[in-house]
Amino acid sequence: MKIEEIIKNKNLKLTPARVEILEILIEQNRPISYEDIRDRLSMDRATFYRNILKFEENSIIRSFESNDKKRYFSLEQNFHPHFICTRCNTISCLSEKNLINLQGYKIESIIIKGICPQCLKS
């Protein structure tokens, strides 16, 4: 789906800041934090977070906090579980979508913490 369609389907105003944020999220194809991309943004921190909040309220993106106390963002349309290494803080996207299936519940986020294969080797 095109960025313009994503924004307009949620009845949001199409602004350069919103387009820029979504372009970066689509391009990265992994959870990212503000700190990961701040040098690439043409907006200030307040504008970034104001738009991120609007995207979350409208179910365009999801966010979660990692071990490093940073907030990470990813597109809602690509729902999948994440693995966070407790040693190196690396975040991995997992392809297994149905790790947990609870009858009568709607699962909105799956974060698994443990030790990644790289850290296990060392």
C-alpha cells in the first residue's frame, strides 16, 4: 500500500513529516528508534513524536520499549513477534506469527526476551 493511501485511509492530513516518517519505516523494514534515524529526519524531535503518537492512535504503527530503554517503532501492517537479546540488545524480527494462540483474546504484541545465537557463541 502506498504511503498516501495509508494516511488518507485513516482520515489524516497528508504532511511532509508524516510521509517522511513512513518512508523511513518502510525502507528499514525492522523496528527502529528515534535515535536510529534522527540524523536523517528533517524535523525536530517534538514533531517526530507528535506524528508517531497520531500513527499509534490510528493503528498505523506499533511501538515497544527494549532493554536499552529506547522506544522502537514498526508498521502495524507487518505484525510479527520480536526477539530482544538481553545481552547485546539486538532486536530480531521473527517470522513465526502464531507463537501464541489464546482463545478469545486479540494479541497485539509479542516480545520474547532471551539470548541471541551470536551471544550464545561467545
